[in-house]
Amino acid sequence: MNKWKTNFVWVGVVTSALLISSTFIFGAPKRKSPTVTIASPEDGAIIPRGTKIEINVNYQAGQGKIYSLELKVDRKPVETKLVVPPATSGSHTFSYSTFSLSEGSHTFSVYAYQTKRPTKGKDSITINISPGLAFPSVEEILWRVESNYTLIQDMKAILIARCTFNSKPFGKTDLALVYTKAPDKMRRETYLPRVKEGEKKKFSSTKMTDRKIKEMRMLIRKDRIKPTDIMITDGSKIIVLNPETMEKMVERDLIKEAGISSSQFDQMDLWYNQDEFIANHSLTLDEENSDSKRGIYALDAVPVTPNKLYSKLRMSIDYEKGIMPKFMLYQKSEEGEEELIQTIEIKRTKKILADKKERKWAYVPARIVNTSPHTVGDLITIQDYLFIRINLGLSDNLFDPEYLK
């Protein structure tokens, strides 16, 4: 009996060893990657610059289901498309404007992602951009700005503002908590840093160190310090509140002061009211000051109905990012000449994920430089935005003086 048991045990051991050996020899069942195929355009296609390309793709899951597709151009993410609900197979069409591309060869890659490992499949083609249209239309240029800023429905940030006059520090450095909400609301709470015994009450920008900024941010969050003033912009109205009583200290209406209508004021906001802006301005593309290779285009906008605020706007637009690196306001002098009254430049931007589901990114200004020329010198205001957060779902009550009472 013991002999049979011993033989049985040895048979079991040998059988297990054979099974293990076969696994090593033949391997475990191979997991399949998803497949994605660019059906059109064909590899090596020659397309004139300025043409909108339609990239048609077919996808098939290796196992599990496809839940996302991603388009990259020259390794840079361009667009992500969620497959809702996830599917084992299907097709999709990406659209891409070639105005942001230079002449020459460019790689277009499409990735498919599935729910089970290995999660990624890829297909790539090369497209050659030939000489074509030198410039996009004015409407298409402005649409690029709108498509970026409509991703930003609200924002919260710490603002550090400082001034120079004739290249020398002027005034004090301000720290403010800023809220914005599309299309035309802003709230700015200004704070003074805590001053230790023996320190001067006035301080230059060099004293606003990263450590002090972080310290003040923590104190603000814990409600340990109060703002010195609160300014709210709602459309054309600007209201300054007493932070202790929330009573109005100053109230101005820019529409009445500038002598323009409500519709004219609204269309000044290029980010969210472009239809009104286009309808109320004469727009021209300044080809001489545009750089098509870099995708930077200059536009001039003259109001159809004259107003006291400005006689012309000159805008420089980054087509790829959808921002305005430079924005200049002009007024007509008594002699009828255009005089520059203000220049606003975006010196630095921050790329932030604006839509987690669709994987869409927005470019947000992180440093803005405002220059006001005067007869005795230039007054320059530098605004740095830190700890930027967007699309928080801010309530309208945050910008309502009556509610704040």
C-alpha cells in the first residue's frame, strides 16, 4: 500500500513538473495589444499649408475594450477622444489645421488605449507640408483664441504685482487673491504681508520671497489675515468694497464713462464674445508684421462706432496656443493721429489640464506686463500669477456685493 502511495506521489510530482516545463517552453497565452490604423491620408501625402486635414482611423481592441484615442503631431499631444461607451472596435476622424505647421515633413501618430494590458497601440504616418496659403483668415485666427479660453470657465490664483517707472522700482509690491469667471467677472482681494518688528512697512519686490508668499497663502487659507480692499468687476461695473463692512466705497460704470453701448463693451472681451466683437469691428490682417513660420499673426481692429475708450486695437495672436502675446490700445489725438496708450504683453504661460475627461489642455497667462507710456517715462506693471487653478465651479455669489453683505 505504501508502495502505491509512493508511486502516486511521484506521478503527481512528475506531472506537475511537466506542466511547469511546458509553460516555460511554450509560454503563457500571449496578451494582445490594441491595433489602430490610419486609413487616410496615406503615408507620405503632400498637403498644402493651410489645409484642414481629416485623419480617419480604425481601431480594434486586442482584449478588453478601447476607451480612448489620442492624436500627436511631432510627438506633441494635440487631441484626445474618449470612446463612450468603450468599444471593441470602431472608427473616428480627427481634424487638424496645418497653419501651425512649418513647411516640410511632420509625423502624425494615433494611439489607442484599451482597458486591459498591454494598454496601448499605435500607428504613424508622415505628411509633407508644401507651400500653400501664407495666412489663415481673420475669423480662423480669432477662433483659435476662443477655443483656448472657452476651456477656462473660472480661475483662482495668487497675484504678485509690482511696478517700475523709468526702470526703477515704483511704489510697493501687492499680493492679491484673484478669482475670475467667464465671461466677464473678476474679484481681487489685496493683502499686506505681516511686518515683523523692526522691518519697514514698505517693501520692494525683492522682499516678496517665495517663503513669504507661501506663508501668506497659508494665512489667507486659514483666514488669519484680512484683505485691505476687495475689488469686483462685473461686466462694465467696477466696485471697491470695504472688507470689514462689505459696503461699497467706489462704484464706476465704464460704459457710461467711455460713452459706448453695452454690446460694444461686451465684444471687447475677445475670449468669450467673439461674434459681437467681429460684428462691431473692422478687422484686417497685418501681413507685414505677421510671422507665418512661427504661427504668430497680427490683427488690427477698428470699432465701427467710435468711442472714447480706444480708436484701434492691435493684437498679436499665437495660433498654436490660442493666446495674445501682445495687445496694444490706441487713441486718436486732437490732430487725428493714432497714439499708443497701453501695451499688454503675456510673457509667460502655463499649460493646465482643463478637461480631464476629454484630456484637453488650456494655456493660461502666468506673467502679464502692462506698459503705459508717459511724456516723462514708462510706467510698467508686472503681474505674476502663482498657484493657478481653473474650472473650480466658482459661484456667482462670490462676485455679488449684495450677497457678500
